[in-house]
Amino acid sequence: MKHITRTVDTDIYSSRLMDFYFKDLRIGTLDIETTGLSATRNKFILGGLYSFDNREFCQFFAESEAEEADALFEYFREISKLDAVVTYNGRHFDLPFILSRYRQITGEDYSGRLPYNLDLYLLLNGHSPVKHFVPNLKQKTVENYMGLWADRTDEIDGGQSIELYKEYERTGSPLLAERILLHNSDDVIQLARLLKIISKCDLHKGMFKCGFPVGNLTVSKIRITRDRLEFAGEQRGNPIDYCCYDIDGYPAYVNFESISKSFNVQIPIIRHQGIAVIDLTTAGISDEPFINYPTYSSGFLAIEANSVQNHMETNHFIKAFISRLIRLIERD
């Protein structure tokens, strides 16, 4: 197995919107190369990872299929150092593929130890008008739309990378290895530059639909019913068991399960004239972060009006409630 590390200094997108969800988190970008699309029949051969904190880029390259396990284990070790990773279609391919390969090799489930995944493809496909201005949503196409074509040096795609690897296994040619590594490194570094595409997305709606991280939790499902705000997700890291029906007199249902690594919370809401509101004071949440919202008034926060969901306000409340909940659990 070949382990390559180097420093790459490139501009990283930052904004108040990014800080709203990712402030103080260790973030990086990742991309993998495989011998095919099926995790059952094909193998992991290369993983690239770029960490924003120290600007370190690393690759773990299985120089033969027999080295898959070593490369995969070392790659997971690096990924686990981050709180969040940025991918392009990573929720549908990259992370499911390496998780499946890990289970097949070890018989263990690694999913609870992986960081939150911010998938730019899902944001663009579901929550941005950019898809109407480009012929397709391939990563290179979007890079060109954002003016990043001059930053990419490789000229192959994933399918060509597979064929090159087969030839590399037969010949051991350093030039072939260099082309495969370059394709992967360009994908990973370009993802860091492409992060600014977030400015052209409805990120609050995207996070409402796709989920967002809060501490060691990932909120993945949010639902507003007639009388409740419900949200659920996964526990990352060390899962716990915890259940309650009352939080300091507030009738909220909370359930954490360590075996399934899941959590579920139900919050009562008030409906009046087509508006669904949460009483922040009763919920034990400071109203200071919400006072500038037009949907806030006298300690009440509107999360839905006439069947239109207020994504920013809902997400903000969930973040605040979970943060308070975690403190209470740690206190108990």
C-alpha cells in the first residue's frame, strides 16, 4: 500500500451561512476510486482526503487488489479524525461503497464512526437553480460553470481510471499510477474549491431535507405534524441509551438507543390561525438568537405558516434544543 501526504494551500469558502451549520467543525473533502460500481463484486483501490484545518492532502493507494484491506483501514482512520466531509454524490456512492467493503472484510459496521456527509450533488440537484443552467450535474461540468476549469489538470473519468488500474496491476507502470492518483487528487481538491457553490443553493432547505450535524448527532429526518415537531437521526461516536418524557417540566419525548445508534425527539407545537409556533420560554431555549427573525414574537417562534415550512427557523431551533439536551444528559 502506498500512503501519500502533501500540503495543498487553496482558498476555502467561508460565510455566515456555512458557519451557521459548520462553525468549529473539522471539515474535509473526500473521493474514492474503485474497480467498479458494485461494492459486492468490486474493490476499493484508492481514497483521497483533504483536511481544511491543516491543509493536508493524503491518499491511500492499494497497489494491488490484495492490499485493499490495508488501504481501506488506514483511510477510515484518517476520515474518523473529521467531524464532517464534503462529497459529490458521496451519500449514494463513496461512503456506502467503503462501508460495505469494510463490513465484508471485517464483519463489523463502521457507520457510526463516520463524520457527517455534506453531499454537494444532492444540494445542487434538489435545492439550487444551477441544474437549470448546465447540461448535466457531473462534477467537472459544475466546476466549469463556477470557473474552475483552469485548476484541474487530469483528463480522465472514473471509468477510464478503472481500466488504467487493471493495466497498472499487470505492468506496475509508475506513469499509470501517477495518472490514477492525479485523477483522484484533482477530484478531492476541486471539491474544496467547489464548496462556494453553496452560495447558489437554498442551504437551509437543503439541511432541512438532507440533515445536518449537531455535536456527535446527525439530524436526518424532520417532520412538522398537526401538534408536534419531530426530528430523528443517528448518533455518531459512542452511542448512548436515554429516554424521557419530561425535560424540566416541558413535555418533550426523547429517546436515544445505543444498539441502533439512533435518536428521536418530539416537541409540542401550538397552532393558531394556520401558524405553527414553538414556545421558546417553555422549551427552556433562550430567545436571544431568534429575536431578529420576522417569524419571532414575544417568546414564540413560527416554524410553519399556511403549510409553508420555515426551514431556517426550524433548523435553528433544533440545533439549540439538541445543544441544551446534550448538556442536560451530560449533567444527569
